[in-house]
Amino acid sequence: MVDESIIEQCRQEAENVANQHDLDQLKAKYLGGKSAIRESLKDLASLDPQARNQASATVNAIKKQLGVIIHERKTVLVEEQTARALAEQGLDTALSTDVWRQGALHPLTKTFNQLKRLMYSMGFDVAFGPEAETFYYNFTALNTPRHHPAVTLQDTIYIDDDQLLRSHTSSVQIRMLEKVKPPVRIFSPGRVFRADTPDATHSPCFMQCEGLVVDQTATLSDLIATLRYLLEGFFGQSLDLRFRPSYFPFTQPSFECDILFKGRWLEVLGCGMVHPDVLDNVGIDSSVYQGYAFGLGIDRLTMLRYHIEDIRQLYDGDLSFLAQGEVL
């Protein structure tokens, strides 16, 4: 039967082991199938129960200590081997490293944040809605029934007869008007979708922001003043605005708004007074309340502000382009 003297014997031999092969032999000697530990465990069967329990505890404690000694020596050997490998390999301090770049906000995010600050400063609240919409919220509630010619004005992406990818964020305004009674001042930013072929000025997915005001005193003059504050605040300069008569089924009268930018008139948004039928569709008495609405393309404003010629650059994920965000 082994005793604790074998522990010190194993420790001394382990200190002289210089490689993994010798350590494996040492492990076989003290813990292998022909080791003294194994023989002692076999001898336990010949002892009476009380003596067997006491001897078993002693043998297993010794076995555990031997395992610890061998494991610790293995750890030392691995560390020594790693140190030798590093010393032989060396460290070339002349090697170039990757350039560290600080992250920057995406141009669309910067535009959205600036528009959000301006809208908040005018007392607007932000509202969001689903990107997959029903025909009702995208068209019918906005005074555009299924048979209306205006349905074909937008190249809508349909999921089925009633489900579609929203073609504007006006659907969010309908959802909010169903929940919140006037006075209402909201803006609804988000992604919208059209079945457009991608080119320098068109994308099947782009960002839009729409504003809506409904109360008892909203006027066209209020709309013009709101848009002037918003656009001049965004571009950081005084602007000449031009309003051209247009048509949208959910506003009456309707206008396209242009700005004189670097000597050219550029269309930037559509707007108008909320059509009475839209208010009636959501249970708001159009004889008491009126409102105005406007919608602008976040992509369009971003391209103008940061001199981007191709809308695809905003969505391609090209790091060489996005890295310019540090100086945009």
C-alpha cells in the first residue's frame, strides 16, 4: 500500500523532466496501469470494510496530489516552450500596422439628426410605423381608393393584394390620427420603397420624412413659414423658395417646393393643406379642424448638403466613401 512519501519522490522527479515525452513517461510511472497507485487500489478489495474506506481515502488523496504535480510541470513546460519560440521568432518593429480610424456618422444619419433637432424646436413629436403596410393605410385612408388613377403614380411593391411595402411615410400619419386627437404636430421619418431601377438619382429603398399639423387654425402661411424655417435651418443660409401648384390626392391645394440653390431651382419637397376627406376618414370633423402636411426626401437633402452625385453611394456600404464622414 502506497504512503505519502511517494508524493515527494514524484515531485523531485518532475522537476528534472525537460520535455513532454519524459513527462508522459513520468505520468505512466505514477498513475499508469502498472503504477503503485493502481496496485494499491486493487489491494483495497482484500481489506475489511472499515479499513477499506480509510485506505481508499488515503490512496485517492495521494493520487490527486500526484496528478497536480504532473499538471503543474506540464504548464511550466508549455510556458518555457512558448518563450523559446518567441525568442527564436523575434519581433520586427518595422512592420507596418493598420491605420486606426475613428468612426463617423453615416451622412443619412447626420441629416436625420439635424432635421429631428429642427422639428423638435418647432414643437413636433416623432412618430414611427410599420414598413410593411396595408393598402388601406398606404392609399385608401389617404383619399386614394383602389380604382383611383393616382394609385399607378407610384411604382408600389406589393406583397399580396392587400399587403405592400409602404411607398411613403404618410401611412404613419393616418395611424397617429386614429390614436391622437387634435391638435397634432408630428413628423414621421423612415424607409420607403418603390419599384425603381437603381441609378444615380433613383433607389428602390430610400429615406423620407413627412410632417403633419392638424388643429383649428392651421393655414397655408403657417406651412410656408414652417418650411422656410426647416430648410434654412438645414442648409444654414437664407433661401429663396418657390411654390408651384401640383397634385397629391391627400392635400388640397397641393404644391411642389423648390429652392434656389447655387443658382439653380431645385425641387426639394411636396406639400399642401390636408384634404378634408383624409380628416373625415379618421373621424376628425373637417368642418372644425384643418391642417397642412409636407414630405421631403432625406436622401435628396443629404446629396445636396454633402455634394453627393450618386444616391447609390449612400447604400453601397463602400468604406472608402463612408470614411469621408469624418470631414463631411
